[in-house]
Amino acid sequence: VTVWPGGPADVAGLETGDIILEVGDANLSSSVTLAQALDQFDSGDTVELSVYQPNGNKITVRVKL
């Protein structure tokens, strides 16, 4: 919903409107939320995200939590 300036998502290059599809090996859906997928990681871990951008591109970024 929001990418905070200087926050992990901003540093990774994410922008407002991007849709996170996967966290690591977990596909996000109505049964697996972003919060649930991130629960398996600790602060300081680096996580790979698959992201769909509003322009139609699908990218992979690494985010340090």
C-alpha cells in the first residue's frame, strides 16, 4: 500500500502500486498473506520477492528486513 522513504521496500526499489506475488518460495494468496510469509524470517534476513509492477513487468528483488 505504501512504500516508506528510506525503508526496506524503498531501498529494494519497490514503489507504491507494486504487487508482491511471492516471498521466498511462498506464493501469496487469500490463504497465505504477506505477514504470514514474512513470519518465517527474522529482522536482518534478506528475502527474495517476486513483484508485479503496474507497467506489466514482473521483477525479483531482494529486501533486507
